[in-house]
Amino acid sequence: MFDIESQKERSLMNKAIRDFFDSRDYLEVFTPTLSPDLIPEPTIQNFGTRFINEFEGSLDMYLIPSPEVFMKRLLANGFPSLYQISSCFRNSEQLGLIHNPEFSMLEYYTLGFNEIDSIALTEELLRAVKRPQTPSYALPPFITMSVSEAVKAYSGVNLDDNQEYERLKESAEKLGLYVPNGESWDDTFNRIFINYVEPALPKDKPVVLTDYPYQIDCLAEKYQDKPYRHRWEMYINGTEVANCYKEETSKEVTKTYYEKEYERLCLQRKESGLPIPKIDPSFYELNIPSSSGVAIGLDRLLMCITGKAEITPLLLFPLSDMIQNGL
């Protein structure tokens, strides 16, 4: 459980990350891990707590699932390109080598970049943090393909012809997947993706999947001429490691997203007793500049660049060990 070598490796990685961004004039920032409001994300369960003060009263607070809610406020207030290494928290996570409810994240925003620019930047970052023992599967150049290309190649489903839910449901059932009535388009897509696409992705090099379906709601800008978003995800050795958006800048689109996703979140959690984080309406009034943001799971990245994923968990205090040992 107490693995000093893993901590040394993590320290070296974090130093290399800071050197990389500092040399490019990014500003390192430090934002809170507790927030009175979050960006509504129904697929992410949150940890809730309560601030108590005998003079100021009390306030519900939430551990952040990512620093996005604060970093975008900084960008809107005139900050330059910036980055942060932070602790993040997501409840109801699986427990294992690549899952833990508390994890480390690197998030960086580049002014004037789109998501394609961020692919090249992330390739440079991986070259900067590599070690002598880093396996070739964790080294650039990246294999880049669109989500629609990957889905067609590994499941035979043409997403362009399956934009209507009933067509996608029929395609999923032809693949032998069970699709319950009333399921959303994005849930059915995820059944195809998880069962047919993810397991078949190349594992000899990092894979970047671009142009995610617009039906998967998020704050990535949508293409004007096709039903996809300016978003990519990166997989290393079959494990998702990074997520990137060309950030949405429209206040109207952001407001619609907030209202729709918050309604979904409340409906999902009304009867479960799980925390329902507050939202701050002023967020969708922010003047977000044109930029691209990337989030990288550092625990997973560390496992990849050290080649140690199969032999030791690189978290110092994995929750699974705490539970097993009664800590």
C-alpha cells in the first residue's frame, strides 16, 4: 500500500508537466476543490458535504469532479492560457487499477486553439513526460480517426445513416445487443461503442477518436454542417486517458445545456437521495473566449508511461485497499 517508488514516479511526471507548460508561458493556477455549485452532469455522481459557521450560517458544498467550473471563470476574466494539476472526486465509481473515487487530473486550456490544435500539443506533452522505460504503445505519433470511422470499422454501423433513434436501436439489436424501450440515442450508442468499438481499438499506439456525436450533450462546440461535436478522447492501451473540447462560447447554447442537463439530473436523483448539486446561472453569462480544453487522468497516464499498470496500483491510498484493510 505504501509505495515510495510510485510517489517518486508521480513527482517526476508532475515536474515534467510543469516544465512543459511553463516553458510555453501557460499560467499554473490553483482553484478550490469544494464548490457551492457545479456544472450539471447527470452521468457523474457527486460527493456532497456541508459548510457550517456559527456566524455565517451553513451552505451545501460539493467536491469537484473536475476544475472546469472554476478554470472557465478565470478564462472569462482575462486569464491567459492556463493549466492545473488537481484532485477530483466522483462518487459511485468502480474500484480497481483504473478507477477510484478520488483521482488526479491535469486540465489545460489554450486560447485560440481548436481541438485539432490540442492533438498536436498533447503529442508534444507525451513526448515530454516519457521515461526510458515507457512502452511504445504510450508514445506518439497518435492514431487518429473519427468516431464514425471507428464505429463503422468495428461494428459495421454507419452513424450517418443512424441519426434517428429507431434506426440506431434496430442496428444495435442486429448486433445482438438488448436495447430497452425508451432508451435515449446516446445510451444506445454507448452500448454499441462499449461492446464493439472500445475493445477493438488499436493498442500499439495512443488512439484519438475525434468528432463525437452531437447527441452526447456536453459543452463542446457543435459542427454547423454535420451532426458531430468538436471533441476527442484519447485511449492508451485500450484505456481512456484524455478528453478534449473546442469549448462552447455561445451563452444561449450554454444556458440551454444547463437547463436541460439540470432537469435530467434532478429527475434522476429525486428518488435516490443522492446529492443534487446547485448550479450558478451566472456561469452561462460568462464571456468564454475561443479556446480548447483538455483533461487528462494523471493516475492512468502515470501507469501508461511507467508501464506499471499490470503490477501495482499507483495511487498511494486506493480506496479498495482501505476497505479491504478496514481503514
